Amino acid sequence: MTYTICEPCIDVLDKSCVEVCPVDCIKYEEGQDRMLYNDPDECIDCGACEPACPVTAIFAEDDVPDNWKEYTPLNAQWYKDKAGVRGRVNALKPA
């Protein structure tokens, strides 16, 4: 199991989760991304990020609300296809 960053993070980019992550697995590109992404291959499932998020955007994979399930594969895909994920995020929540 890993943690998924979901829609409430879009256009917030608080980064409190980044500060508490012991393995630095939450990333984004300044000026390019509208949200943060958790790398499921690096995440150690410690859960430190979840309570640190001020907008309740982070969920354990099994607890992601049904309407945000698509964000689980998007978090992983960002590490392989940033442009594709950025396009999908823009489609899910237009700026």
C-alpha cells in the first residue's frame, strides 16, 4: 500500500507533506505542476504525510474516496509521463 495525493492539492501545493516525508518521495516541478505527486516505488508507507496535509488531500491507497480513485495511478504515472499527467489533471480540474 502507498499514499495517494488527490484533487484538494491542486493549486494549493502546501508542501507540508514534503517537509515531513523521511524518504523524499513527494515531488513536483515548480511552475509546471498544479499539485504534488507521491512516488509509490519510493514511499515507505510511514503515513507521516497524511496528517501534515492541511487540505486533506492525502489518503492511504485503500482509503482514497471513490471520486478520486483516478489519482492513485496518476501519482505513479507522473514519474514516467509528466506531460500526460499534467494534461489529465487539467482536464479533471480546469484552472
